[in-house]
Amino acid sequence: MKDTQIAKLIKAEKERQKKVINLIASENIVSKDVLEALGSELTNKYAEGYPGKRYYGGNEVVDKIEILAQERALKLFELSNNKWAVNVQPLSGSPANLAVYTALVPKEGKIMGMSLSHGGHLTHGHKVSATGKFWEQIPYGVDEKTEVINYDELKKLAKKEKPNIIVCGFTAYPRVVDFKKFRDIADSCGAILMCDMSHFAGLVAGKQYPSPFEYTDVVTTTVHKTLRGPRSALIFSRRDKIVKDKKGKEQTFGDLIDKAVFPGLQGGPHMNQVAAVAVALKEAGTPEFKKYAIQVKKNAKALADELMRLGWHVVSHGTESHLVLVDVWMGGKGISGTEASDRLEKAGIIVNKNTIPGETRSAFDPSGIRLGSAAETTRGKKEKDFIGIARKIDKILKTK
Ligand SMILES: *Cc1c(COP(=O)(O)O)cnc(C)c1O
């Protein structure tokens, strides 16, 4: 690279990544092939529109790439093209969610989503996000005692509030989600059911987490978390879901979502990114990836079990995914999430501070830290390594 300043910084970041233990639950380490696709000449191409329906010339190659990405997305999650549509153009998870609401939720309609402090994402209707400015959030949370979702309470709330859409799938919820119960709740109030599987999509692909597709109308996901692809997102929607517009014209959810992505919210898709998505989706369908997903879960469990054994409060008393949420404040007996994350960073362990259910501190200085096993499992770490990491964390956090 001729630009020595940037070249130096890229090298420094590469070295930083190699040096640390990365426990950020939303990060991973992509393959060389994914990097190659991202760094390819595809970045030069404008391709506004969809395959066969572009607004620019010269799209014969990128059309093939986008179609391949769509086919691989459906194949990975065992979906038939007759039943499900997929949009591979969203630039990332947040714009993907915004596109779904733009397509399917009327102005000032209601989004029922988990509140931020209980593990929901900003784009599930939180008021600092556009999704909470254009629509009203009906927040729900976990049960204070069990720290897992109480589906009966949820159903009562849904029947009372009658949201337009219910969002399940979270950003800091270590347990599996009961999609069948969510379907029942959505049906009880006539809501659309959307799953945002951003965090656990890789585990669904590796068959280590229940698949949301049987029960939901729309599924969104980022590609860069457990799915181990480039920063990007996908939107799946059921083809048999039809909406009539003001003129009485029938459109599927997929038609409306495609229009919301482009021209509604975005311009030209990032075709280098779409190609990298296709590469990652192929990788995620291999037997090696399934082994990886199995190990991700085993490692998270080893980490959670050891931290609990050492006396830490792990939210919901364990994990059924790649994610472990630890209450390090423990009602004042411990340290704050910020201090924990700072201390760990000094020791080369990268985590993020996180609110915990029933948070008594603030979002900027919360009570917890969130840990994930996805990145270090890519590096080949096993249960014994994660037990070692738990002990290291314990020592660092307990030092006076
Ligand atoms: C990460 C995440 C997103 C947002 O993804 P970005 O790519 O950061 O915009 C949305 N929803 C959930 C549940 C997430 O975990």
C-alpha cells in the first residue's frame, strides 16, 4: 500500500487483534476469502436495483453474485425459494431492521421489543434510535427472579397493547428463545412476528440453536457475528404474507421490504460486501462450521460454569448460546462494569460493559459485562482454555 500512514495503522490493528483475548460477543474473525472478496474490484461497481432490474449498465457479473448470495442464504437455513424471499443488500443490522419497519409498520405504529437494559437492541424501538422516533416501542423484559422471558406476562402485554410487530431475538440474552410461544403471542394480538437472529445466526446455521423460520414472518440477521462473515445483514420474509396497499394492490412482505431497502433507505448496494456475504454463507454450510458452532457453545458453557463456581452472578445462571452476561457489580459487593472492562483490557482481555436485567446503575456505567466465545473459538480455543480465561478474569476482577 502506498499510503504508509494507513498501512501502518492496519498493521497495528492486525497486531492488536492477534495479541488480545477477544471476548466481544458480537465480533468474530473472518476468513482470508471473505477479506479478499471485500477488498476486490467489486467495490467499483454501482448496482442500484435488484438482479435483472438495475438502474445502471454493466451489471451482468454482479447480478450473478447477488443471485448466488440469495441462493446460498436460503440454502444455509434450509428455506425454499417458493416460501421465503431474501434481501442481501442491507449495509448492516440496524438499517436492515429499519427497512423491515419501514416496509411493514404504519407511521406511528407499535413495535413490541425487548428493552435495552434487558438485552434488546437499540433498533427494537429504543427512543434514541430512529426506530423509537418514528414508531412507538412497547418494551418488554425478562422476569426479575429467573432472568429469563416470562411468556405469560408477554402475552398479557401484547393483548393489551396490540403492537403491529413483535420482535424477538436479542443482543444480550444468553438463553434460547421459544419461537413457538412467540408465534402464539403474535397470533393472539394479530401482530407480525419478526426474529432478529443477529447474535445466534451462526449457531442456527450450525444447528446448535433453534431455528426461528418455522414460526416467524420475518427474520433479520447480521452476518458478522457468530455467522463469521463481513459486516452486513440479511432480511428473510415469507412469500405467502400479503399486504394490500391503499390502491388495493397486493404485495408480499418481500416486495415491500425490497422497496424499503432500495430506494427507500439505501442507494447502491456494496457489491464487494454482497460477494463476501456469499463466501461466508458457503463457509457456514460446511461440516467444519458445524463443529465450530458446537465448540462455540461448549466454550461459552465452560466459561459461565467456571465463573459461577468462582462466585460470580451469571445472569440467568448460565447460557445456551455463545453469550455470557456477568453481573460484576453484585449489588455493590463487586466492581462496576466499566471498571471491570477497563481492568480486563489492561490485561489484554477485551469485553464490553453491559446493563443487566433490573439495572440499578446507568447504561454508561452499568453493572455487568458481556462475554462471548465466537472469536476465540475461531482461533481454536477449547473448554480448558475458557476455564483458564474465567480464572484469569476472576483474579483480575477480585484484585483490590
Ligand atoms: C448487532 C445487532 C444489530 C445491529 O447490527 P449493526 O450491524 O451494528 O447495525 C441489530 N440487532 C441485534 C439483535 C444485534 O445484536
